Amino acid sequence: MRILLIYPKFPDTFWSFQYALDFIGKKASSPPLGLVTVAALLPEDWEKRLVDMNVSPLRDADLKWADMVFLSAMAIQKKSAVKVVERCNQLGVKVVAGGPLFTEEFEYFEGVDHFVLNEAELTLAPFLADLEQGTPHKVYRTDQYADLGTTPVPLWELVDYRKYDSMAIQFSRGCPFNCDFCNVTALLGHRVRTKSAQQIIAELDKIYNLGWRRGIFFVDDNFIGNRKLIKQEILPALIDWRKGKIGCTFITEASINLSDDEALMDLMVQAGFKSVFVGIETPDDVCLEECRKSQNRGRNLIESVKSLQRAGLQVMGGFIVGFDSDTESIFQRQIDFIQKSGIVTAMVGLLQAPYGTKLYQRMAEEGRLLGGMSGDNVDGETNIVPRMDLRRLKEGYHNILERIYEPEPFYRRVRTFLWDYDNSHNAGTLEWAEIKALFRTIFRLGILGRERGEYWKLLFWTLWHFPSKLPQAITFSVYGYHFRTMMERHVAPVG
């Protein structure tokens, strides 16, 4: 059996970092972890190829080679996934589909032959057994959650490492919190399920032995969901694993209450974690209560962010406007919070209701649901009818983006971050990709860019005050270029 695993193309988004990756000669942020994990669950004697459409084109020759296509996607990849299914249908190639997009919306894809939904550790084996008997069903799904102890080491041999900025690994699934706009618990449950330290080290060994020396993204929706296991087993194992190794620092996602645990922050930094994405959402406590973001309430959010930065963790922040409780003051409050906190990578989106969430259910019951969401929470669109006038909401949203990504406030925010950030454990190093990026930034930003004055001010300021933080300064100047380009090209002002 010849299997072609296909990962559809992402549209241009803030999270794609497309315009930033160009500076370091990479095609995509990270490879499709889900698909290479599925590949490892397939029979060993089957031939397997991977086409990630974000780094290479899907050719008809690829499809004609395959006996069957395995397709996985997230909601934001829907348009590309639809086109892939159409091409498979035209060439008579059977399609097996899974992943978040199809788990939530499989009934909309008539051209798919078989749906293997939810978690592949549970639903793939029954499909393969029925396929061997010649009696495969249309849909395989479950309301159970997988034991991650059964998850194999991903088949990383299928990936062309040279085309990616980072690799990916997963320690846990599920989240103990109950934010009403988040579909993580709808897909993966509240109980945090984990791999063992031995599994994580085996995966890291494989990635390292294949030659990888750059960043690795722990894709957990909340890395600290099982804090006891993280502190007692996983982080000590990572600290030991990195001894004598070159490169391989980590990025992950976590809830803001990480900032309450100094010992945990210190262990994460010792283990090589450099950045953490945190869902801040809003500085308004009433809105936090509305969306059930309990872990963010009753605290000084700016000070929580500063605690993470002072510990050595760069905070990437997610923000939302468009809650029912939002007033027009929220736009300036969000701007002020982002600037004061020094969150350089600030992703601000309009509130959307993903399928399966409590927010989706409530909006449907109130007759305020406008259909499915795009999956891109920073495209300036929403699938709900907001309480605030929609035109005013979009105007305020666009104003936030203009104000935080314009060169002067953006570079000022970078300096705010660098002033607080402790990089003593993970001092930046200029790898070859970053050296190339430096020369490209000098030409494209320092000579041709409209931000050239701010660019040179940042570089000289950093060299004078914190020369060891120069790699971060260069990286953020590239991020700023990406964010501004995205805003100008893809987030149209309200006319």
C-alpha cells in the first residue's frame, strides 16, 4: 500500500510568520506533527510519503503515485483542504481525513471516502482492521480519550528539516480550564493526559540524531496542566538531556498562573525554554468573568507577565476584543496593556465562536451565530453578532493593530521587553540562519525600510545596554516587519 500524507496550505496569517521566515531562508514554522505521528501508526511495510503544501507543491504525480491519501488539517486550512479533496476525486484517489477540521466539520466534506476522527491512537486501528477485511466504514469516531503512553515516536524521516524554523513535540493533551471560547476541551477533554519522560526523551533523541539543532515547539495547549509531573520528572529529564548538546531550545504554551511558581519558572528556563505563549485575552476583569477565564482573574496581569520575563521567558500574548461586556474604552486599554507589558508578539483578534465550544452553543441559542469561523482569529472577522456596533468594533480593532505594529511603538515595546528580560540562562547565539537574517535586516529594514530610524536606534541601544540580547533584537525587528506587512496586506481598514 502506498500512502501519501498531505498537509494543506495555510493562508497568510500573523501566526504563519511568512514574511519573517523569508529572512532566515525557511518555508514554514514547523512540520505537521499529527501526520508524522499517524504515519508511525500505519503498518511498517506500507510505503509513505509526506507533502506539506506549506513547503512544497502538491503535484498530480504525487497523487497518481498513491493508493490512498491521508489528509489532516485545522480549521484555518479549510479552503486548501477542499481543493485537495477535489483534486483527489478528479484523479480517483481515495481520501482518508482526520484532524481538528474534520473532527468538527466532517459532514461538509462529501468527497472524503473515510473519516478517522478524534484521536488516531483510538480510531485508526479499527479503520485499518476493516480496511484489511475489505469492509471499511465511512466514519470512525469515539467519545473516549487516548492513553498517550501508546503514542509512537513520530516518523520524522518523512520531513525535510531544512525547510522549517522549528520542530514540534507533544507532551500532553487536554486542559483543566474552561474558557468558553476555546475548543481545546471540546476536542481533547479537561483531564490532562501525558506521555512519560522516557517517551519525550526518545522523541528528542530521534530529532537530534537526525541533525536538528534549532528550536523545538512543545505544542501542548497548556504545558503546565500537570504541574507535579512537569516539575518532578519532565523538566529534570530535559535538563539532563540537554547537557553536552548544541542548540535545541524550547517554546511552549501555558496559562498565566505559571508566573505564580518561581521554582517552576526556574526549572523551565534551566531546561531550555525561551518563550511561552499565554492567553491574556483582556485586561478587563468583567470580560474575563464573562468568558470564564478564571485563571486570569484577581491578579495584576502586567506584573504576571513581567515575572515571566524577568525569569527568562519571553511572553507571546493572545488578546481578544468583542466580548459582550466590552465598551469602546477597551481599544485603548488593550493598546496600553500591550505597550506597558512589553509583549512584543501580541496577537489581537476579534472574538470568534469555534464549533463545539460553550460560546458557540450560547450564540446559537441567542440567534447570534453567523456560521462557522475562519480559523484565523486575527483576520478582522467574526462569526457572531457582537453587542457593540460591528462597524465600531472593527474600526477599534484595526486601530489597535495600527498602534501596536507601527515602527515607533513597536520598537519601543521591544526595548521595554529587553530591559526586563533575563537571558542569563539562555543567552542568544547567532546561528548561520540568524547571521544571514542580520545582513538581510540591515539592507531591507535599515536601508530600505520605512522603520530604518527605529531599526538603527534599537540595534545601537541593544549593543550599548545588552549586547548579549542582540539576537533577540534582530529577531524582533523581523517580527515587526512581518506583523506590519500582514496588517497592511490582509487586514483592510473599515471603509
